[in-house]
Amino acid sequence: MSTLPRTSAVLLALSLVVGLPGCDFSAEKEASRRAGEQPKKTIDKVTTDVNKAMQQGGQDSERLKEDQK
């Protein structure tokens, strides 16, 4: 009777060892990849906003020069 729990434990361990490599961790990999890309997206957005503001500032500057003439 004492071998039954030991046998069950061995079978459970073997099933875990055999079953884990078959698991698909792509959801975790995808979430990790998205989290890693977030700083780049933020930098790109800020760069775009700054460029737009600089263009707008340049247009305003040109208008002021024309108004002063």
C-alpha cells in the first residue's frame, strides 16, 4: 500500500516532464514583446509630436516675417 502514493507521484512527475514541452507559451512571448516595444512607441510618438510642433512653429515664424514687411 505504501508503493501506491509513490507510484502516483512518479507518474505525475513523468506526465509533467512529458507534458510541459508541449505547452505553447506564445501568449506570454507576445505580451513580453509588446511590453518591450512600448518605450519605442512612446519615443516615436513624442518625436512625431515635436516635429509637428516645430513645423507649426516654422509656419508661424514665416507668417510673422510676412506681417512685419
